[in-house]
Amino acid sequence: MAAIESLGIGSDLLTSDLVESIINADKAAGELRLNTQQEIIDAKISAYGEIQSKLYDFSEAIVALSD
């Protein structure tokens, strides 16, 4: 005879709470990964802007020296 088994029955765990906790943990891990990637991208963009600014200042200094 087939038996119907369900997580939580007789174990004082609510199945929906357990599933929700697992989903939330997985979602948090994904969000952390995306946030970390976004921070890396933002840092690279910022560094690129700084390099452009320094190169512009350097080129202005060269022009001033050549005059």
C-alpha cells in the first residue's frame, strides 16, 4: 500500500516555512553574488574615469611645457 509522506508531519516543522527559508537563503546568495559583481563593475568604471582624468591632466601639462 502506498503511503503519503510529507516533510513536517510529526516533526513539528512546517513544510511551507522550511521551503520558504530555503528559497530565501538561495535568493540571498544570488543577490549577494550580483551585488558583489555590481561593486566590481562600479569600481572598474570609477578607476577608468580616474585614469581618463589623470591622462587629461598629463596632456594639459605637456601642452603647457611645450609652450
